[in-house]
Amino acid sequence: MRKKIDIACIVDDDPIYVFATKKVMRMAGFCESFLVFKNGKEALESLSAIVLEGSKMPEVILLDLNMPVMDGWQFLDEFTQIQPPHKITIYIVTSSINPEDVERAKAYGDVANYIVKPVSEKSLYDVLEDFKPEE
């Protein structure tokens, strides 16, 4: 029996990518529910509010790097200040194959891996294999 993530968060400004990723997540039995944000600022404000309310946080965030308003790097810099009640695993999901981006992502402790778009069922299964829920 494969583990399933309770809440997954997608932070990406491309509605076609978001639609396709949600579809692949459903096919893979990846998670129970989704939170979707169009940019890092929207995600940061909403996730900060969830922490303050004491509501359930996502366990995994799939984060795009290239977005308007606040990009993925800016989100990561700010998100590390929030201090959620449990570890949130972040996966960079981007079309960038720039080795500098891959190395930069490794500098963030909460970033588990770097996935090149598009997200596939196999990449989601790999995330589930790596996923270790907080006890």
C-alpha cells in the first residue's frame, strides 16, 4: 500500500501546467487535496495565515521558480522565516535545466529535489517513495 500525502501545494503561474499536474496527481493517487497559488506572494501570504490559524499545512510544496510578483527563489527566502509547525518538503518544479539553479536549490534545507517539467506519474511516485510523514 503506497503512502498518500494529505495536502499538496502547487505554486505556479501557468494554469495549463497546474491543470495537467493536478490530473497526473489524481491518476497517481498522490494526495487527498490541493492548495494552488499563482505566485510566491500569494502562497506566502496564504501559508502564513494558515500557520497563524493553526490549520493543517501542506506536507509537500511543488514550487515553480519563474513566476511574476514573487518568484520561487524569493518565496524560499521568505518561507524559511515562517517556521511552520511541521516540516514541509519542497520540490522545485521548473522548466529550467540550468546547473546553477540546481546547485542553488541544494542550498535550501527544505528543498528535497529538483524536478524538470512536466511532472510525470513516475516523478510523483518518486516523491511518495521519499516522503516521510511527521509522526
